[in-house]
Amino acid sequence: MIKLLGWLFAAGKLGKLLGTGGTMLLSMLAYTFVFGWKYAVGFVLLIFVHELGHYAAARRRGLAVSGITFLPFVGAWTALDQLPHDAETSAWVGFGGPIAGTLAAMACYFLGREFDSNLMLALAYSGCMLNLINLIPIKPLDGGHITAVISPKVWLIGAPILVALFFYRPSPMLLLIAVLAYPQLKLAIWGDASLPESYYQASRDTRMNYAAIYIGLCAFLGIMSFEIHDLLKASGAA
């Protein structure tokens, strides 16, 4: 019986690994048809590092994580078996992805500058934009989870940003985000009776610290996005 339980446990972990690896390869294949295999591999790896940041942050707080799943032209998500018990924990997990993703994008940036590689600069630009868009303050994006510890009312700022971004660069992914975000906007206006009052409670210092890191990260990614775009434009790659 013990051997059987051990085998089932190992098979479950193998299944998660195959699920992550299989959907990663599927995404790489899909992006290859549009962007070429070199960019496709790099872009999916950037997404993977982003999700690993969420995974590590969740495990750090003792939350059970199922695994990472990729969906071509949509992105990826880290499935939590155990949801955060307060807004601060949710913000902590939310920050894990953009911070890890930003570090990965900066690694591509420095490699691109060091070896004069437009491919690495293109990946750096995509990484910066990917994480910046994820920081829009509205759920289900990471920014929505992060700003919830400041106040769910901040989600009302995210809605016009999302609309403006859609008109600037229409995308089916943005439409999907808008559909998923609609219930969160209702909660921002009328509140969520399903959550205890203590869920959003946090100290003033905690709110200020999360706000400072959030604004700083958004500013950094915005500046780097413009800088890398200018580099690519000057080289004729943009």
C-alpha cells in the first residue's frame, strides 16, 4: 500500500511536470509559426520565468501550487490549490511574477547590449511590455492582486487603462481580460460580501511599501520599454 501511494504521488508530480512542459512546447510551436523559433523559445521562457516567480512566492507563503499551464497567444498561469487568506498575501504572490519577469527581461537587455543582438533586445522589450501590462491595476492581472492591499478601489483606475490600451493596440487577449475583469469592477464599486472584513486589512506601512514598490516597478518598466524601443528603432529592427 505504501509503495502504491508513493507511485501515485510520483505519477501526480510527473503529470504536473508533463502538463507544464507539454503546454510550453505547444506555445513555442504556435509562436514559431508567427515569429520564428528563436524568438518563440525566448518569449515562452520569459513567460516561464514570470510564472516561476509566482510559484516561488506562493510556496514561500506556504500556499499549495498545482503547476504552471501555458496557453498560446494568451499567456500562462500558476494554479493555486490554496488561495491567499488576505490581500497582503495575494499582493506578495502577485509581485513574484513581475519581479522575476523584470529580472529576466533585464538579463536579455544586457546580453543584447553586450553582444549587439537585436533578438535579445526584442525579447527584452517584449519582457518589459509583458510585465508592464500585467501590472495594470485590475484583476485578473497581477496589478489587480497587488493593488488590492492598497485598496480595491484602485481597480477603477485599471478599467480606463485597459480600454485605452485596446484602442491603441487591439487584441483578443485584452478583450478576454476585460471580460474577466468585469466582475472585479463590480466588487470594487459595491464590495465583496463573500470575503471577511479582515481580508483587506493591512497596516499603513504595509500599504505604503507595496504602493512604493508597485509605482517604482511600473516606472522602471515604462522607462526601459521606451529605451529599448528606441534602440531597436535606431538599428532598424523596430
